[in-house]
Amino acid sequence: QGAEEEGEPETDGGEKGEDEDRGGLEEAEKLYRAALHADPTNARIAAECADVVMRGRGDTETADKFYQRAVQGFPREEAIQFAYGCFLQEHTGDTALAEVMYRKVLQTNPKHVGSINNLGNIALIDRNDTHAAEDLYHRAMEVQPNDLTVLSNYGLMLHKRALQQHANVSKITYLYTKEQCYASYTAAEEAMQQVLAADPSDADVLCNLGFLKAQLRQADDVAEAHFKRALEVDPTHVAAMNNYALMVMSNSRLNSAEEMLQKALEIDPKHAPADCNLRFVRRLIDKQRIYKLTQQRAQYPNAQAPAAKPGAPPPHPT
């Protein structure tokens, strides 16, 4: 599960509400386009136009062009630069330009928590640099100690570091690595628990905490409770399904794991980890089936095919 990004929350609605909202966004786009035609350098109008294009039509290319006009227009506002950075990071994958936008924001407002947090996410996800990410998350927490998004990402970073330390263990460095690993684990758990204390329904944190419990402590009963709670909050949380399936699979509940991964891929057919894990669990199921058949045959080592009676045709081979 990737680190969270700062951004506007999404809202769910029924089909009728979605249609009505879409109609309103189409009308809003027309009005913003007309206003931008009258005032081509107005940054605020261009940014609003980019926003309604994305929310109404999901047209990334057109929205990008409007955002480019917005950051080149007037007035030069940090909110527009930050919004463009979030758009790039989430929808285009251009984290290099997103980083430029966040750093421009910080030139005028060094305490902009959203930009600091998202720079931490880029360091963590794109560069796998937990130390740089940690410095940035600490910087954000100095400004806003109780920011739940930053705390969640900080916990995720510590979890990732713990897994790296756990994977690099050897006989020579075992005791040192184990100590470092569980120090990171403890700090990660504390950060995630702090988030859940403020918001018990944060599905992302519940998923991450469940994975942490299963991966590092082998506390599968606690991990399962976290995964189930995450899916109660968000039944379409694909990462929770995938991680839950991994834990179930490690306990030899292969059919249950297969069902979860199938459901995850029905929701998001392009989810690569779930697809990879589904193929793996199916191979395990096939091996298990072959082993059972082999064991059944081994019970009758001297079995003989039935003989044909005189005058009767021989049995057809199967």
C-alpha cells in the first residue's frame, strides 16, 4: 500500500446524484471556459477549469493543459501550485515536475505541510529513500504534530524500513538487525495507533497496521481483525483484500485467499500485486490437488484394472 497524498476527499453518491453532478460539472466547465476566454491569464479560473475537467470527464490531458496555464498565469498562488503538484503525482506519474511544484510552494511558505508531506511520499515511493522521507515527515510534524495523513505516512515509512531490515538479516548481523527491525516496528505501530485513536475508521491505516502485525509479529488474529475492520469501512479496499489474502494464504487457507484475490481483481483488474498473488495461490492449489491424488493412488499400490469378461468388448481407456 502506497503512502497517502494530500488532496480533496472523494464523496460517494447514487447514480442519480452522479448524473446530476456530472451535468453541473459540464455546465461549470462551459462557464469557466468562457471566463478564461475573456481573461486568458487568470490563474484561478484556469485552475478551476482543470479541476472540473478532471471531476467531470477525467480528461487528464486537457486538465494538464489548464493547470499549465494556471501556474503560468496571475496571480501566482501556492494553492494552485500545490493542486498541480497533487494532480501530477496522482494522475500522470510525473513526480519530477510535481516535486518542482511543491518546492515552489515551500519557497513562499516553508511550513506548507501538504507539500512537505508529498515530498516525503516521493522520497519514500519513487526513490525508496526512507531516511529522506523520515526527515520530511519530521519536518511536517514539527509544523502540525497531529496531522493524521503525515502520521500515517510516517508509520508506513517506519514499517517499510523495518521490512527492509528484516529482509537483510544474516547470521552475523541477526541480533543487531532484529533489534533495529523491532525498534522501527514499535515506532511504526505507535504512529499508526495514534492515527486510529483520532480516526478509528481510517481504512488505509487499518490495512497497513494489519499487514505490519502479520508480517513482523505473526499476530495473525490481531492482523485479521484490522483487515476485517478496514473492509467494513471500505468494502472496495483492494490493498486490504490483497494483504488479507496473503496472511490467509500463509495459514494454508488457499481457497479463501483465492476468493479474496478474485474479488480484488473484479474491483481493480489492473491491480498487479493481486494478479501476481492470485496466480501464485492457484499454483499452490494445483500442487495440493496433485499431492492428494498421489496419496490416494499410493493407498492401492497393487491395484489392477478390471478384466474383461469372455465375449465382452474390452473397457475403453479413460
